[in-house]
Amino acid sequence: MSHAIAEASASGTSVVSTDCKSGLAEVLHKGEYGKLCKVGNINGMANAMLEILTLSEDELDSNIKRGMSGRDFLMQKISERI
């Protein structure tokens, strides 16, 4: 799993990723907290990036307010599970 994606999610940054086998669908809650594209789908990635880049300020704010899944992967949360 990419730490950068978990960190971006935790800070409220919009994420675009491929739906690879490394668990990113879990981190992004199957696309609820970011855009997931099929591996190798270049047009899908480009469209997902354009979609995020054209979000209104209100839509971007709602992404931050609803609480991004990356917070679930902070060290404190992980240590609480152990």
C-alpha cells in the first residue's frame, strides 16, 4: 500500500489511483474517498483527474468534512488495533 495515498486521504487531498492488488480499494473504501480506475486504463485515469480538478469549492470542502479514510491508517489508530 502506498503511504502517500493514506497520507493524502488523511489530509483531505483528493486521490486518484489504479485499483491494483495492493489494497487501495480498501483504503479508498472502493472509491468513496477517491477515484479508482482499472489498471492500464489511461483514459479512465485522465478523466478521473479532470473530474477532481473541476470540482467546485463546495464539493472539495465536503470531501474534507466527511472524513477521509486515510485517518484510519494513522500510527495511533493502527497501534490501537494491536
